[in-house]
Amino acid sequence: MKYRELVKRLRAQSCEFVRNGAGSHRIWWNPTNGKYTTIPDWGNKDLRPGTLRSIVADLGLTLPDLQKK
């Protein structure tokens, strides 16, 4: 999954962009539970599966949550 697709799915789960991080990283927040994570924005490159799992866990979500529309 690319950064832009992940962003669409996170916004559907009420997550919000907070600010730019170091380099090409972005800080996101889940206001439902107050959890934060850092997401790399690698443009057209897919996020690695382990990175994606970590992002989802950091925000207190599950992978099936991201598949909901």
C-alpha cells in the first residue's frame, strides 16, 4: 500500500495529519484514543508489510479496520 492510499484509509477511520516529521516522514494522530505514529512518505513506493502493521498497531487500529470504507 502506498502512502496516499493509507492516508485515505486513515482519514476514513477519523485519523488526522498533525505535522511533518524529519525528512519524508509525517506524524498522524488517532483522536479516538489519543495515539500517534510516524508514517514514511516514500511517494510511489509501497510501504513494507511490517511497517504497515506497526503503523496500524501504533494508532490502535487493526488491518481489517483499514479495509472498511
